[in-house]
Amino acid sequence: MKDAAPRTIHLKDYTPPAWRVERVRLDFELDPAETRVRSRLSIARGQGADGQPLMLYGQDLTLVSLAVDGRALDAASWRIEGDQLWIQGLPERCELAIETLIHPERNTALEGLYVSGGNFCTQCEAEGFRRITWFPDRPDVMAEYTVRMSADKAVFPVLLSNGNLLERGDLPDGRHYALWHDPFPKPSYLFALVAGDLACQEDRFVTRSGREVALRIYVQRHNLDKCDHAMRSLKKSMAWDEQTFGREYDLDVYMIVAVDDFNMGAMENKGLNVFNSKYVLARADTATDEDFVAIESVIAHEYFHNWSGNRVTCRDWFQLSLKEGLTVFRDQEFTADQSLRAVKRIDDVQRLRSLQFPEDASPMAHPVRPQSYMEINNFYTMTVYEKGAEVVRMIQTLLGREGFRQGLDLYFERHDGQAVTTDDFVCAMEDASARDLSQFRRWYDQAGTPVLDVAGAYDAETRRYRLTVRQSCPPTPGQAEKLPLHIPLAMALLDSEGREIPLRLEGERRAVGGERVLELTAPDHVFVFEDVPEAPVPSLLRNFSAPVKLRFDYSDAQLAFLMAHDGDDFNRWEAGQQYAVRILLKLVADLQAGRKPALDARFVEAVARVLDDRELDPALVAEALSLPGESYLAEQMEVVDVDAIHQARQFLRRGLGDRLGQGWRGIVDRHGDTDPLALDATTMGRRRLANLAYAYLAATGDGDGRALAYARFRHARNMTESMGGLRALMDCPCEEREAALAAFEARWKDEPLVLDKWFSLQAATCLPGALEQVKRLMDHPGFNLRNPNRVRALIGAFATANPVHFHAADGSGYQFLADQVLALDPLNPQVAARLVKSLSRFKRYDPGRQKLMRQALKRIVDTQGLSRDVYEIASRSLE
């Protein structure tokens, strides 16, 4: 086990910093092997902190010297304890000078200052700055930064940091320097530095007030032709944020740098965003439509952080969703405005259900605002990000778009330049709208996914429809009892023609529209609707108005009706998904009981109607015709049967491919040929639908289906078409599959981001021998355990996207994952910890698998010298 259990940090123990840092001047003598860092901190004692020593954090630093106001610090006045430097006897105000040595090229954790592809870059969120110099590395210590850096000009001709460039020039011995100043006070986690031999694509943006902003994207020279989409996305983001939320950019330059080695997607450092190259680089031949959409979304996300995260930041890391949940909501709204809003909503909800709902039901469950942590890196979670965004969306639903905008304006105006809390955010919403959101605050402090049990009853004689709603939430670690939440439930009642019935609640004088948002605040509610002319079909939780599980006893006929008639596009899709889940779980039960599975004729007919509906947007049709994933199906079972789920889903895919073959071929004929360079929502939707049709046709096992998919691959004119054909062949044991994989590797072996797709497809295949293939691929020249993208593409894909092999009954998948976690932990604890989560829900499985998963977790926990990151996840999973 660990040498010593890590200390747990609690929100209740928060105290303001004893010392303020008003200005920071940093001087870097950059060298990959050994970089010298000189920092000068202008500090002042905080109010009420009389006599308290100054405490600074540091990690993997060699301390060279300490001085106060130009005088060397007496050795008796300071001490180092672990990662803390304590200094006593300082005057009320002073300048502290610290000189340290660090070793960037040895920094495989990719936190602080490190080397990627021969270039220097930084990642300081959450606590990486302490790997650069001794500092009060916490988000509520905000300072103005001036940064000077020098380096070999031939090797590192580009020198970048936050803010605006003040000067640059040459130095002796072939070196040069640059001096940057950021006029906006910021916490240390937003510091950034980049130095290297980089090419730049430059453009400009004129703000609504008439200021010209220089836009620069820096990449390795061979990638310069893959930046156009990223630049367009940045300019669209800037214009959208001005138009939608009134937020204008504030510096003279906005820079993005793409690096190959990065633990996250991107980082919003003030004015200098460092990005994983996956979310910058794209050409039609190297990136799929999904990649283009993801790049646009992530670029928007990091740009929007300039206000929701940088200008107004977090007081402490427990408030992480203050910036991340709000900014995810903002980037979701941006993407919805650039595409089909309903499809974006469906995609976001699928992500929430497949990743966040399981987190809520696991030992790792925590509130949107956690109450404690051992390692903050472990709380960059789906709950903080995606559920946090849903909480913000519910506030908008309750206040209306105009009321929400007023609240957000007040929040930015009131707290500009401050480090604040989620309570401050909600308070601004209350003050702007005159609404009481005190009960709503429980969303930030209670973990778990609420359940709404809903029942409806129609009385023909009184023309009344009675809707009964009961809310509950299952126990989660540390929270056995839950208080009722404030939940917005958007709903409508549909007549036999699918029209919305005007709604008048009991006691109201007249009907108001066809859709209502019911506000749930108690454990039980009864809503009685008057003057309902016939027995309606309720359309509930429209547009997924709250992150809850809805239980209503729809009949198959009602679900088919909603699939065909619901005016809410999300609920049309949802009805189809619930119908498919019902069919698939029946097939699972048949397989478990030894009965021969059979297709449900009514379900096939319902799918056929959607398939033939030419008025629906192609992207919506593709969403409606995609079956629920195996992981989502697993969430619907008390004891997960991975083999039966897989067999049932494969059976239904084959059956739909076979029975509706003519319809799928019609889709190929109508949508298979599009402008390969077009990136508008309609064209991308057509390609998405066509690729789905190829997959259904190939799933039949029929030679013609395989041939069509292989032709799609061979004649592809962009990466979306290429991946559509290749993906359709991945579960087919055939010559076409092997030929396509070989051809793809031969063409793209020198493009790491493209090769990641090749790794992931093979890691996720259901064909026999998948684990052995993953092990072989780890010896591939393109794989590197030190690169997070490679690890996620191969090992991560196997653990999360291949349940039938990862959960093999012999435990081989669990043993393999434990091996990789332990190999990766000394190199990169953050990435290793994220892999462990695939073992955290072992209690959902049969006794045999439970035992084997526990053994894998126990082996991890019992390893000497384990990082805090991995120890926290593995030990909590065993609780």
C-alpha cells in the first residue's frame, strides 16, 4: 500500500490566504535539461493574519536562494516540510526573491513546465505552478504577472506568455529574450509559457467596440495547413459571445498553441491557450465531421473561459464547476446555434447518461460542489463539468433566457477580477430575477441522480387529467438521506393527432400554451389539468429539462406514437430510445432463459417509419435509428450481464439490417454522395446517416453489405467517409476488414492523431482475440505510453468501449488494466488515475467478476509509492 495515506482536504476547512501576492515577476533561463527560474513576489500580509508565517508550495524543485527586499534570508527563518516552504518573521509588505532549478525534459507528468515535441510548454491547472517555483499555489491568490524568458534563438525562436508583448531582443551567445505583461490579475493556475520552433497562422478580429485583436495559432511547421478550421472557430466564438452574452475580449492578442503531449483537451490560460493538438489540427482528409465539431466546441469553450473562469475565477477548487459547468453550458449553447439544436441536445444527454449517471451511481459519486478530495486532479469529472452544465441550464429554464442573461450580466459586473463561489453565482441570479433559489442550491451539494416516478390518469366524465409526480434520490457515499430538490419538469399533453392540448391547471382561469414547466419542490406533487378533451399521451421531461431518470409506464403503442408525433424533437428521439431499451432488455431476458430471440414486429415497423420519413433532418434520423449503447443498457440492469447485452444488441442490429435492407440502401443512394469539403450541419447529418446505413448493412454478415462498406472505405474522399466504411467492417471477420486496416495504417502511419483512430477501432472490436491484439499494438512504433492521446486511444478505448472483452469472465481484462495503471503511474499519475475508474463499479457485476475486479483494485492499492491520484480512486472504489 502507499507509504502514507494522503491527507484529505475539506471544503469546511477553507480559510482566506494569510498573505496576498500583488505582483509577480518571473525570469526563465530556458534549457530542456535544467531551467533556472527567478521569481520576485510583491507580497502583503492579509487582514487578520497577524503573526502568521508565509507558506509556499513546491514540488520537484531545487531551491538555490531566498531573499527578502534584496537581502539573503537567514536560514533560521525558513524551513521546508515535504512540499511546503514556511517563512517566518516577514514584514507586513515586502518583495520575496526565489531562485530555483527545474528539469523540464524529465517531467513526464506533463504538469508545470515540460517539453513536448522539442518545445517548452506549461500546464498549471490545477496545481502545476508549484512545479515551476515556490508559490502560494491556490486560486484565490490573484496577482499581476510580468514574465521574461530567454532561450537559444535557433532552437526556440518563439517565446510566448500571457498578456501583451512588451519587448524582445537578442542576447549574447545566440540567445534571445521576450518580455510579456498581463495587466489582469490572475491565479497561478492560469499562468502559461511556450517556447519553441513553431509556425504561426495569423488573423484578426475587430470587437464590437472597434478594437482590433491579433489572433495567432502556433503549431509545428508540418501542421500549418491544418489550422484553418480552428481559426474560423475562434472568430465565430468571439462574435457569438459578444452577440449572445455581451462579452468582449480584453487583450491585444489571443494565442493558441497546439502540443502533442497534453493531459487534458485544452487550457484557458489568459490570452495564451495551450491545446492538445487533437482539438486544433484538422483537414478533411485527416479529421472526421465529429472531429471538426469537437474542435469548434473546445476552441469555443476555452475562449468563453476568458470571462467565465479568468475574469471571474474560483475561490477554491471545490468551486471548480463555477467555471467549468458554466462554460460547458456556454459552449453547448454555441454549438447548438451552429448546428441543429435538437441533435446537439441529444448528443449532450447521451454523454451525460453514458458517463455521468454511472459516476453518480458509483463509489466515486460526489456533488457538483464536492465536500472533500485527496487529489484535486481527480475531480475534473463528468459531474463537475456535464452535470454542472445541466444545473446552469435548469437555472435558465426557471428564469427564462432573458432573466438568465440579466443574472449573468450582474454576476460578471459584480465579481469581475474576483475569486468567488457557486453561492455568489446563484445569488446574482436571485438578485437579478427576484427569484428565491435557496432550495435549488441543493443541486450543488447533493450527489446522485434523482428519479421521477410519474403516473397519469384521465377522467373522461370531468375532462380532467391527473399527473402525479414523486421525486427521490438513492443514497450515495456520505449522503444516505436526500432532501427534495427544485426540479423543472417541462411537459405537454398530446391528443390523438399528436397536437399539443392547451393546458389549464386546476385553479387557473385560462389555458396558457401547450407546453408547461412544472416546478417540483416537494417529495410528491399532484397536477390536475382541466378541460382535457380526450385521453392524452403525456410528453414528459421535454428537451431533458433536468438531469434525472424519468419513470412512466408508457405502453409500446404510446412510445411508437411519440416517436411519430411528438413536437419536441428530443422527446421523439427519447421515445425511440426507450422503446429500443425495452426490446433489448426483453432479448436479454430471452437469452438468459435459454429462449430463442425474436424480432419485435411492431418495433421494426416503428423504425421503418422513421427510416422512410424524408421530412426529418438526416442528423435527427441518424440519432433516432442508432441503438442504445451497451454501457447504457448495462445501467438498466440490477446485475450487469455483459455477454447477454452484447448478444442482444448484435441480434437486433443484424435483424434491423436484414429486415430493412432496402431502406438502408435507399439511405446510401440518397445521402452517400455529398460535397466532401462541406461542413454545414445538413451535409454532416447526411454523411452521418449514410455511415449508419453502411454499418447496418455490414452487420447482417451478408457479402454485399461488406462489399458496400469496403467500397465506402476505398473510395472515400474525406476522413468521415473513410472511417464510416472502416468502422462498419470492424466487427466482421472478413478479408475486407484486414485489407482496410492495413491500407489505413500504411497511409496514416506518420500522422499520430489519425493513427489514434486506427488504435481505437481495434481496441473496441468484439471479435475474438481483442485483448491480445491490444497487447500487440502496444509494441507498434506509433504507440507511446508517455503520450496521453495514445493511452486513451488504445488502453482507454479497450476499457471503456469494449465491455464484452474488458469484462471477460477470466479477469484477463482487469489484470491487463491493472498492469497498465501501475506502469503508467510513475510516469503520469493523472492519466493512470482516469484508467482506474473502469474498475470502480465492480459491485454491479456477478460475484465472479466482482471478485476479480476487487483483486485488481487491491493489487493497485497495495503497491508501494502509489501516487495520490491513483490511490484515491482505487481506495474509494474498494469502499
